[in-house]
Amino acid sequence: MLGIQLEKLLGAAPAGVVEALDAVDGFDRALVTGLGRPTPEQSAALTALAGCVAGTPLGPVAAEAVEKIAAGSVSDERLAALAAARAALLGAVYDAQLAALDTALGREREECAEPGGGEPLGERLLDGARSWLREVALVGWRGLGDDSLRGLDQALTALWAEPAARRLAVLLDGLAGELRACLPLSTWERLPVRRWADLWANAVLLCQPGAAEAAEAAEASAEVGGRLLPLGAELHEHPTAVQLVVHALLERDGGQPALLVRVGVGAAKVETLTGPTLWRLLGGFPALLRALAERRALTVTGLPLLAGGELVWNESRVALDEAADPFVTARTQLAGARAPAVPPLRRHPVQLAEPVLLEGYRVRDGALTLDGHALPLDLEHLPSAGPLTPQLVKSSTACLGLLCWEDGGWSLRPLGVRATARKQQVEAHTGDWAQGPTDPKVAKAEAKWGDPVETLRERAGRLLRA
């Protein structure tokens, strides 16, 4: 990335972005205490939200919804209008920032296919979910209790039984689970207001006739084949789950331009499993782990590719290929690679995370400085299951990472670096320990404590047999 490109990216935000986010924040704060009896401040926040979409087809519907809700009349249709306005604003912010990023990188993007349709879900199937979402909007996050959360159980049972409703079921189940884990909500000093509002609004939209089917159609898959060249990996850890996301270039069969893709695999875990042990939970994906650890390419055949750029992984359709240095891949092919289009309901600023290669910089005060321009580094998400450390990043001069847009600004999340350590050039990537730690001290400590994953499996087997 050249300095002038970085300057373009880090300059002033596109017009309207700040105002759009302020309107969304105001609406999200209104959901904290609920819309059952809106205060003047809440009514003003709803009015501001509707005002931001006044010049769009949503304008009249959103304005009417605000007027009726301020008068105490909250209905499913009016909440859907506000959820749509909120999603439209966040989608516009996403589009504006993505356009700025593509311009700065000179990156071309695939065309987004027109979504098809399917048989709409039955109204009765959706009524229970709509009723619960309406209750959430009325009482707000602070007003929810165990009884309110139990009110979703029957609706969830019906949704889980219908394959076409699984997307909505997963979303609602996840939201209810987070809320239940935080009870009593009235005592929390700070709530994840933006996150819960995202989940609520998305669920409201998926409850509209034909929305779930359109969302599925927009992410329809097509089988692809070719050579997969890993660029870097993220390892996301949760008390009960671990997810590996591999960012890669796909050299597609048929001579098409290389495409930026992602591969996501995961496994369930317990809270006590952490650090390098996490890789053992992903043992069901040996080819993927070996490709990361040995820095090799993969040959893929007939893998489904979703519209958003995700490859649906299947170990039976992949084979290890020759060595492929991620830095060489990025330096020679990343500039000419095409990026996938993003389906409408996923156009949200949190989705902004694009692979880039930066070289010849210096790290000062938590930021990467290149040609006089500073790009903040996101070091909080470096996993403990790999050799990539904040100290190594700070001494690096080349970095493969993800450009992410959070909290109103761009930052770089490192996936791999070249650095100087003890007067020697070293290279470290998140996936280097995918087949076990390469650091002798870490490997010795792991060996000392044995294999906790196997121990837990053995104990679980005894319990099941008892």
C-alpha cells in the first residue's frame, strides 16, 4: 500500500457517515429503556432516524411509524419500518467506507447477483417471534426478565422445526441466550447496546414476509475449484466455542481472476481449554491445519462458494499442494485479486475486514506509520494460541493483516509479520502452531500437562457409559 493510498483511506470520513451513525446510536439508546412510553429524548431520537431516510422510499413509512409510536401505538409494522431505516443507514455507511477502501487499494469487486425468492414462511410460524421482538422493544433491555425470555421458547421450538426458518431461529436463540446470561439486566452499568440492537433489528427484518427466503437466496452457493493460497488466519475464542477463519486467494479454474475468499471452521469447547490447546479441537480439519502450519497451498474441487465469499469447507474435496509463502502470494497477487460482493443484509460496518499487505513502515505508540500517515494497530485480538505477539508486531517491518473499520476509524489487525528479533529476521503467522507449538518452551509446557482435550473426552465417555 502506497502512502498516498493510505492518506486517502485515513482522510475525512465520507459525507453523511457521522450523521448516520449518530442517528443509529440514538435509536439504540432508545431501546435500552423501551418504547412503551417514549420520553421526549427517545421521540427525538426516532425522529432523527426517520429524518435520515426522508429522501428514500422508506421516508414516509418511517415518519408515520415515529408519529404513531410517539403517540403510544407500537405495532409490528411500525417497528419493522424503524428496523429497516436503521439497517439502511448502516448499509449506507458500509457502502461508503467500502468504496473508499476499494479506491485506496485499487481493488475490484464482484457484482452482487439479484436475489431470488422462495415460498414465504407461514404467518403463524412468525407470529410468536414478532410478538417477542415487540415486547423487547416495548420494555427495553433493562425491563427484560426471566419470564420475558421464557416467552420466546414456544416460538423457537416451532422455528427450529422448519428448515427454512433456521437462520431466524439461530439469531433469536443466540440473542435470548446472551440476554439470559446477563440477567438481571437492570443492574448492569454498561450494556452492549449496538450489538443487541443489531441482533434485534436483523431479527425483525427476517420476520417480514419473504425476507428469510430472500436472505437465503442472496447467499446461494456455486461450486468452484482451483488452487487455494492462504494469506492468514484469525482464531476467535469464546468460553464455549472456537472458530478459525482463514483468509485466502482462490485461483479459480477457467482462467478467471483470483478471488479473495474465507474459510470458517469451528468446534465446541469448555472454558478451561485455551492457548495452543485450541488447535487440537480443530483436529477434524487436518488438511487445513497442515496447510497453515507448513505454509502450503491447497487444491480444492467442487467446494460450495457462498455469495459473500465463504467457502463451505469439506476435507474430502481438498488436497495439499506445494509450498506457498503468504507474503509472496500477497506481494504478487493481492493487488490484482477481486473481492466478493456482500449480500444486502450483511452490509454492516462490522463486516469491513479486508486483507492487505504493508511493508517498509515503523510502529510507534500503538500505530503503524508509513510515509507520515499513522494507522492504529489492533493488538487486542492477537490469539494466545500462536506465535504472533504484540512485541513481535512492534518490531516488524512487513505485515499481512485485515483493515477493519470500528468505532468510527480504520485499524489494522495483524495476521502475520516479518520482524527483527535478536538481530535476526523472523516470520510469524497466527496459524504457525496449527499442528502444535514450534516454540520449544511452549511445546515443553504443553507436553508437561499432557493432552487436556483427550482427558476431557475420556471423562465424557465414562459419564455417557455410566
